[in-house]
Amino acid sequence: MNTAGHSEATAHRGLELTPFRGLRYDPDRVGSLAAVTSPPYDVVVRPDGLHHLEAADPYNIVRLILPQAATPSARNEQAADTLRRWLSEGVLTTDPEPGLYVYEQRDGGRMLQRGIIGALRVSDPAEQVVLPHEDVMPHIVADRADLMRATSANLEPLLLTYRGDEATAATADLIERTAEQPPLLATTTEDGFHHRLWSVTSPEDLAAVQTGLGRHQALIADGHHRWATYRRLRTEHPSPSPWDHGLVLLVDTARYPLRVRAIHRLLHDLPVGEAVAALKGRFRVRRLEVPLPEALDALGDAARAGNAFLLAGDGAFHLVDDPDPDLLARTIPADRPEAWRTLDATVLHATLLEHVWRIPEDSPAHIAYIHDTAATVEKAERDGGTAVLMHPVREEVVRDLARQGVTMPRKSTSFGPKPATGLVLRALDL
């Protein structure tokens, strides 16, 4: 993803990335680094994926980011107790020197992504240093804030992007030089991604990174709720404090472009038959008796002509497109840019969920947001609900809306590859 594209005006401070003493697993105390890592908390498919990760290793990081107990307060206290125990047992150890961390992900040689992990100064929206592009759900922010308070830790880095230029040439050079050295850790996760991590502690290198990034802003690619959580927690603690900063991975997408994928919806209490029936006279619906890859190809073809969705859950696929223009005019707010009003996510939330199916978008009891396409379909078929499969938004649309200060509907995009959770943590009280 791109940011606003150029070095910042002097009216605003830019990105302020500071070193920290990383908290990392001791490889001699765990079965394997791959077995203790996890995708970000909101990518884990629950309950199946959660149980799989818990079974992978008794020290899997999912026990911190998604603790399991009867009540929210009990879950958070359990995470705090687990973190304290792992620290006392030496399962997690703190690096001796503060540093920034160069992080590399490689997908079987086909895709390479490198970036730098550090503690970023938490800024206000008016500063336009960190640009969101999606709305957030208050209950998720509250949940993440309770967990961070209980553990006093940033358990997983956000994924932010910036557009490198001459000012960040020294940072780019540092990343490439560092990647030629032996890493602190290297592991391959079960999704086939190879991960490597290095620590950068030289004062000269740290200063060069801070100077270059200080003239830029960043776009949130993944982690809107955690960024909102950082902002909330910063206001609760008098400055200066460790809460003034939050853990992030910064990627220069001029060098390493990200993939943009869709996030799908699972409507728990709406059978496919009812969902399709409610669309009569409002959208065109075509039943597809084809495998998932062919159905997604059909969705892509339809999406090039306008708004399109794919419903699943009854053993077939239903291609939904060609909405009634009068229906869109009645249900979509007219006070937003055209690019926002024509987003599939806008039509889904403003027209389909609110007016046609009448499903509250912020209720976990009614709707789930799932990144994995096949898992969404499987859960809908197993549970009797409706999977709504989305087509990815183009990267330039996201960037342009963010520049205008316009946020997209929640869970509109999935940028990746996302950093693996568990490779480096940040404890705020160490």
C-alpha cells in the first residue's frame, strides 16, 4: 500500500519509530518456533483453528492473544497469569539491548516481504501520520484494550505501510544489508511461509531509520482495532509512558507491494434459501453448480461490471449482482465520495445487511468476519448459515480514500502477508 505519497509537510510530525527490548521465545524451551506462532488474533478461525493452535504446543501464543475462560475478565486474567508464568520459567526472554527488528517473510520463493518492527509513537488522527482506511467496532477495541491492560504488553505487531523514497534510502539499504547476515531466528510455519528476524542495535543505524521515517506517514494495512486500542490506552496513562508507543511492522511497498484480499462474512442465523428469497426483485441471482475456484472466477468477472457477491451454504453458489439502482439510491448515504458509495462493502452493509436482511453488523451473535474463503463456506454449510464471499478491493481505491480521510466499512480489506504472531512481543513494564 501507498501512503499519501510524499514526505510530510512540517506542520505535522512524521513516523517516530523507537527501539525496544523484544520479548521472544527461547527456542530451547519450546518444541519449535513454528509451533508457538499464530496468525493475528482476528485471522484465527474459531473454534477449529483455535483448537488446532492450542494443540500444536503448550506454549502457543494463541493462549495470550485468545485466552479461553468463562468470562472476559477471567480470560484476560488468565492471559496475564500465563505471560507471567512463561516469563518466570524462561519460556519468554527479553533481548539484552533495545533494538529495531528487521523481519522477512518468504512464500516458497514466490513472494518476498521485508520490513522493520519497532515501537511507533501513537499519534492523533488530526496529525495525519497514521492513516486508517476502515471503521472499527467498539466492542473489539474494548476487548483488545482489556487484554493489553491485563498483560501490559503489545502481543502482536500491526502491519503499516509507507512509500519509500530518497529519504528512506538508508532504511532500505539497512534492511537489505541486515538480511544478508545470520538471523536471530528462522522458522517455517505450516502455511509454507519462511520467517526470519534480525535485531538492529547500532546507534548509527537506528538514527538513520528514525530520520528517514520521520518525514513520512503510514497507512494501516492490518490492525485498525489494535491501533484504536493503542490510542485509547495512551489517553489513560500520563505521558511520558510506555503507552505512548505501540508495536508495529512497517513495510515499504515501493519495494515490497502487499497482496490485497477480501474478508468474507458468515451470517449465522440466515439460511441461504431465505437470503436468496429476500433478494428477489432487488438483485439478480444466478445459481452456480461449480467448484469454489470456478465460482470465484465468476465473482471476479461480475465484479468488474459492478457490485457482486457470492452466497454459499447449501452446497451450491449463488452469484448476486446487478442491484436495483433505486434501491441503492435509497439505502446508501449520498454524502460520501463516489468511490466509497460504489464499494461492495458499502453495498453489503448499507443495503443488504441493514435494509434487505436486517442483520446488525456489529453483533458477533449474528455475523462473523473470516479471511479464509474455504473455511467460510465450510462453516456456513455445517452450521446452516449463509457465507457472503467478497471480491478484493483494488489497492489504489483504498489509498485514495485514505488520503481523503474517508474510512471504508469495517473489515473491507485483508492486506498481506501479515506478520506471524509470536516472533517478537513488547512488554511495557520491562
